[in-house]
Amino acid sequence: MTLAEICLLAACLLPVFCAGIAKSRGLGKPRREGGFDNHNPREWLASLQGWQARAHAAQLNSFEALPLFIAGVLVAQHHHAVQHTVNALAAAFVALRIGFIWAYLVDRASLRSVLWTLGLACCVGLFFV
């Protein structure tokens, strides 16, 4: 398994990580006390505020970023691109996404936009290596 393939798995798990953060304050509490509502999770998630709402937004954005990243890695490997370049771009994407999630959680909007743009550049770059 290549580093790029490991990065595919990591990128697929990032939204799950964000969901856990978003739900963390509501886990273990009864619904009537504001705890996570597994009967109506979308409505419960939509009612979040502050860092929890940002964690949920990071989850959604992480899902949105996945298709282009997955396609980029697969196209690069299909065309037998230099593996260390594919690995570097894939690892950079995952690192940038982790930074993006952190910037989302701590409400650093400008930094978050820069990290998002750099992550997008990694994905596009995978198509041209």
C-alpha cells in the first residue's frame, strides 16, 4: 500500500472525526437535556452553535473535498505518475485538511480559506503529475 493510498483512507476518516467532535458534548446526555438525538440527528446537528457548529461544518466540507482528492490520487496512479510526488501531494492534502479542521474549530476564517485553497491545489496537482 502506498502512502497516497493510506492518505485516501485518512481523508475518508476525517469527516467521521469531525462528526465525533461536533457530537462530543451531547454524547451520554439524555435528549431532554440537550444530548445527542439519534432519532433526529440532522435537526440536532443543525441546532448546534459555536465550535460544535463549526465542527459539523468542517465535517460537511470534508465530505465535499473527498471526491476531487480521491479522483486525483486514482488518476495520478492510473497514469503511473512518480509515486513519491503522488505521495507528497496526498500527504500535503491530508495535513492541510487537518489544519483546515483546526482553523475551523478555532474560528480562524482567513487561515481556513488559505488552507482550503492549498488543499484544492494539491488535488488539482494530482491530475497533472
